[in-house]
Amino acid sequence: MMPLRRCSFSLMLLLPLLPGLLPPAVADTFMAALDTTLPEHSPQAPPTRQPAPGQPPVQTLKMADEATVPSLPALLARALAYDAGLESQRLRARAQGKEVPKAWAALLPRLDVTYARSYTDSDNYYSEGGSVSCSNNPRTGALIGGEDLEMRCRGYSADTRRQLTLSQTLFSLEQFRQVQKADAQRDAAVLQVAVAERDLALETAEAYMNALFASRHIALLDGKRTALTLQVTQAQRAYELGIGDRIDLLAARARRDQSEADRVAARNDYDDALSTLTRLTGTTPDFTRFSLNALTDVEFADAPALATLTPLIADNPEVRLAQLQGRIAAAEHDVRQAGYAPDVSLSLSWSDQNSDDPYQDRTDRRVALQAQMNLFQGGYTLADTRQGELLARASRFEAQDARRRALEQLTTRHRRISSDISRLKALRRAIYSSTLYLDAADKGAALGLRDLVDVLDARAEVFQQRIHFMEAFRQLVMDHLHLQAAMGRLNTRALGEVMVLIGDVVEAPRK
């Protein structure tokens, strides 16, 4: 059996009084179960979770030390690799990046090769016998024009044509601006992945902290329920002996039943949090193999000054994404405006044609310098340019809105962190004071100056304050992570800081 700390198990002082206060069977049962009714000091077996029909088996996350709290950075690493939606977004970002070489291709040389085999059946001046050269010689019967005009006079031929063309854009303002637009779209796609990864990190962290809090909530409620059950037994005994009243008994039962209802709700919260973590990571971590520290010695550093954090919102991925969207809109406006500029290109070509008709045989070499400019298209270019200008202005306002939202998030989370720390400090002092009061009540009960009800009330209050502490601690961690996200600093270092905070609150059970 593990050694028991006095601050957590001061009922040990009441053990000599139990035989006189409780029926022998009840006292024996309570003493036998004393080591197993407070889960925050005794590791529980991990719950068995069966996969849904048709789903792959759920893994159980194995840590280096089974008696430690699961690692949030390790779970996030698994989530980043496991999430199918995120992987799809990564692939789409890579696909978007291919738009850059496609845009550059319009500015680079282009080489085309053509091979054609054609058959022609023609009704023309020669085939209709309108040419003297297609007449027969009266003496020999042969065509007057000879064999060279035989296929032409027949009206059909088979031709083979080969052509090689090299073209190069010399000037195209529209295509050059298309490259700039593709660059901005590629960067925006990468930032969209970063935003999705940040959202996944926050979702994973929230499910993690919910599971952590729910597991400790269950353990503390188990301890509270044990104290309240003892209180109900004592009130029942006093009522049967005629030294207590029915109101005290009913009140004790109501508090015990409420504690049981709270435990069921906490268990549901724990299962829900584990389900979320299973969906995000493909694993089911175990949050039952550790216990809480005394909590009265936990220290929390104050948040840095807000003025030093405000400039960091420039690294917020949503702010950067909104700015990039503004760049894309501006680039799109430039592309549309380039419709007024001419396009200049150079073309070199070589072609060779062979035909049954010798007069169709030819070899051509061609050099062309071409300039093209749209003069009028029914007002389309003007309307298109005005539309692009309006969209660019809208994007600039969206970037301002994103920055203001990030600043609001930063200010709100910074204020909440200060409030969370103040609340935790107050709860820490309350736990310390309640523990002292509990020890005094224990001693008073041992000396006959206090009754058992006072001791059990004090014990239930200590449990409740520890629950409030863990709830405030969960809020502090989430506010800290959201603050880091607002500054674009939600990374492995931030998660490591969270694990340090958690390590100050929880501990592995003693063996």
C-alpha cells in the first residue's frame, strides 16, 4: 500500500473513533476500502475502448513511463500526421504551388512540332479539263503536260507535311503579372495549411486539457463521495439512536447523491474528451496513472506586459494570410489592367511538304515578329479593371479586420491569464487554509470537541476547492495557448511550457 499524506488522508486521525460512531460492519467495510476509494492517490486500470463497427482498431498511446501524464507535444505530432483533412490541404497547397511554373511557362520559349498526312479530292480547273495541259496528245494519247500534272488533273492527292515552330514572348505585361499572382497564391496556400495546423493544435490541446481535468475531477469526486457516504452513514446512525434529526440525514443523502451525479457527468466528459483525442490522433491516451500534487506550493509567473506582445501579432498566420490575400487581389487587378498593354512575340518556323502533286511540294522557312494590342472590346477591359480595383480595396479592409481581431484576441487572452493566475493564487491559499482547518477539525474530533459531521464537511470542502483549482488551471493553459496562437508562437516550445506547468500540478503515484 502506498504511503498516505496527512493533507489528503486526515481521516486516519478518526480511525480510533469509528467503532463507536459507526456500526461494526460499516466501519470494517470503510476501513477495508480506504486505500481504493480515492483514485487521485491510486492508479486506475485504463478504460477499455472498443472501436466502432467498420473502424480500424484504436491504439493506446504508450509513453516512456506509464505512470506519467501523456505528452501533449507527442499527441500533437500524431495528430498532425494522422489528420486526413490536414493532409488533403497540404496536397492542395502543393498543387497550388504548381501554378508558378505554369505561369512562367508562358514567358519561356515554346517549341512545337507538327506532322500531318492528308488526302485531297478536289474539283478544280484542272480536274474539270479546263486546262490545255490536261488534254491528251492525239498521236500518243498521253497527257500534254506529262506525268507531273497527272495527279493534279485527276483531282486527288496524298500529302505529307512536317513543321517545326519556335516561338518566344518578347513582352507580355499580363503574363509577367500572372507570375506575381501565382507566387502570392502559392504563399497563401502554404499559410492556409499553417492556419489549419494551428487550429488542429488548439483542438487537440483543448481535448487534452478536458481529459486531464475530467480525470482529476472523477478522482476528486470519488474522494468527496467517500467522505459524504461516511457522513450519510453517521447521520443515519445518529438518527436511529435518536440523537439526530431527519433533516440532517436528508441533507447528507442529497449531497451524496449530487456528488454521484457530478461523477457521472465528469465521466461522460472524460469519455467525450478521449473520443475527440482518438479521432484527432488515432490513439487513446490514459489520464489515470498519476495523481495531483498538494497544489499549495504551485507557483505561476505573471504574463509579460501587453505592450511587449502587441507587435508580435504581425506573425499571426491569419493576419499574414489576410495580407497575402490582399497581395493576390492587387496582383489580379494588375493582370486585368495589363489588358491595355501590347503583347510582342517572335516566331521561327520551318516546314516541309511532300505531295503526289509535284506542284504542291515545298519547303518554307519563316521568321515573324508580331505585336498585338486590344483597342476595343465593348468596354469589357475597363469594367474588368474597375472590378479588380474594388476587390483589391476590399482585401485591404479585410487585412485590417484580421489584424484588429488578432489584437482583440491577444488583449482578451492576456487579461484572462492575469485573472486566471489571480484566481489560482486565491484558490491555492483557500486550499491551504481549508487543509489547516481540516487538520484542526480532525484533532478537535479526536479530543471530543468536534463531531464527525464538521470533519466531513471540511473534507468535502477541500475536495471541492481542488476541483475548482483544476478547472481554473485548465482555463489558464488554454488561455496561454490561445495567447501564443494570437502571436503566431504556437509551436513545440509553447507546448513544452504547458507540459512544465502540468508537471507542477500533477505527479506520478508513489510505489
